[in-house]
Amino acid sequence: MSLIVQKYGGTSVATPERIRAVARRVARYKSLGYQIVVVVSAMSGETNRLIGLAKEIMEEPDPRELDVMVSTGEQVSIGMAALALIDLGIKAKSYTGSQVKILTDDAHTKARILKIDHNNIQEDLDKGYVVVVAGFQGEDAQGNITTLGRGGSDTTGVAIAAALKADECQIYTDVDGIYTTDPRVVPEAKKLDSITFEEMLEMASLGSKVLQIRSVEFAGKYKVKLRVLSSFEEEGDGTLITFEEKNNMEQPIISGIAFNRDEAKVTILGVPDTPGSAYQILGPIADANIEVDMIIQNVGSVGTTDFTFTVNKNDLNKALAVLNEKVKNHVHAREVNGNDKIAKVSIVGVGMRSHIGVASKMFRTLSEEGININMISTSEIKISVVIDEKYLELAVRALHKAFELDI
């Protein structure tokens, strides 16, 4: 008997009627003989509402107590989904992350899954139940509720699929697959029938919101067959994320364009150009649990360097505070400043390995549109640039056309 894990996002369970629609879809799969685990997010907007309530009490909520609060959103969803299935005559049972025994580290609000005890789930599947699991949450070794960060329900779904050795993990969302870029920015964007894990990992890390990056990492590590589908459409194959690359004659140079509005740039000026200065700057940033993305270092005046890096926009003030309080005077820097009016645009494609001139074509296209590049980062299958936020949509449209993704 085939086993599938289906994960439904917040828009898919936004209302009681949407939850009933999910239950009807699950019932159809059940009638075909599948064993099914359903992973659900909180109802659309609920997590933001809970965070807002917490901030009305405490401007910077205690992370442990915030996890206690926001994890309740998924608990409501699993109960409603199980009720909807039972109402259709389907045996169903809901589980919180703690009840499943999803063990995580103790990094509240950004926890990582360490282990899943899948025995309870497997026993219920063998008894004919549809098991409904709360996404986004787990517990640490001390039994504290933890959450996995935004988009963490994707990671829950893939991790459970890996633990159960599921035949497929289906991610249901409000789009019918992975597109060459966001159709809201480029109406000519095309849905991809398939994309490699390598490309999808880059797309997710660079700002594509369809899948959380950790879910793609999990799927790639444990060889979980992953498919993105729309919960609003009855038919369709979605986009399959696979390890198989097309041969070079069929493979486009660029598979997609990702962008991210949620980044901010931090610069520390006049740092003495001595060994260890990068660690003295980024060490305290890492200790503050702030993730750093792109990094550049430029030669300043004689004997000094200017050090620039990007962080999530929500972490900008925290990063500036760390630099001003713990770094600036220690390294004898001249000035610290930040800029949250930037955006990152990236082109991604395994076809870049076998084609030259991709970077020059990207830079020429942006130059022709009068768009200045502030930072550049490259890997074997992607090129990312930081530009002024006001030029983001223009840049994406121009690059999409230049690389013939709308043909």
C-alpha cells in the first residue's frame, strides 16, 4: 500500500469550507487505497494575529513564551481537519508536534528538527486512520514547545515523509507549481513541469516563497520525492522536484528568477585591515542568532577596509545594535550604518554550468535598464545581485525577457 504525506498551507485551510475541501481531497486518495498523513499549517493570518497579540504584551516577546502562543494556530487546524474527515466517515486522528515526538533543538522560534519518533503515526496508519499532524512545531529535550520558523510546516511534512519512507510528499499551496518567476510580477512566467533539487534549493534560499529552504534540504538529503500542487484545483500534476537533470540540448540556461524584498544591508566602515577582523565582526552577529547572507569586503583608506553584509530585514535593528554595542569600538571602526531599501535578484539554472557569458548578459541587461548593482554573489548555478528596492520588478521583468523564459 502506497504512503503519501500531504502538506496544506495556511491559505488551503483558511476557512471551515476550505478545510472541508481538503478533507474531500484526502478522502478521494484514501478511497484509492493510499495510507495518508496530512500536515497542516495554521489558518491563513492566524500566526500573524498571535504574534501581534504577543507584541501588545511585550515589545520583544520572550522566545519560549512566543512559541507557546503561536503553536496553538496549528493545533486548531489539526482538530478542524480531523473533524472534517470524521464527518465524511473517515477514521482520523490528530497529533501535535509533541504528541508525535518531533524532537528539535532549543532554538526557540527557529528550531531545527533532530529526530522524529514515527511509531505512533505508523501504528495508526496500519489501523486505517488518516493521521493529521500539526506543522511548524516540535519539542526540545526538556519538553518545551518549539517552532521551526516561518514556512516550517513544509519542513515538518518533508521530515515526516522521510521518517516514514513515504512514496511521495505533496506540498499543497495556493499556486499550481513552481514558476520561472512570480507571475504577479511577470504575467508571462511559465509553470515548470520539473526542476532539480539543486535549482529548487537555490530558488528557495534566494527568496522564492513556494517552499521553505529547509524542506528542500530535507527532501534532497533523504531522497524524498517532492511535488508542489494547488489545493484550489482538482486536476494537475504540479511541479516535480527531482534529482534528474535534462540533457544539455534540452536544458535551458536559466530555469528561474528569484527575488527577495526581505533583506537589509549592514556596513561597518573604516575597519583596520588586519587578520581576524571578519571574525570579530561576524562572530557577535552569529552569537545573536542573526543569519548573514551576502558578504563583501572593500579596501577603504590606507590600512582599513569597509565590510558589508546582508541580513533579514527583521534583524536589521538587532544587527546594528550588536555592531554598535559589541563590535565598533572593539575593532576601532569609524562608522556603522544600515539600509533596508534594497532587494536581491537572482538567476538560477543548472544550464549555467555548460554556458559562458551568463553573468555578462545579466549585468548588461540591468545596465541597459539603468539599474546599479550594489553587491554580487555567485555559485556554480546562480548569480545574485543586490539592487535598490525600487528597481526590483523592472529588473525581474527585464531578466525574464533577456533569458527568454517567457517563450
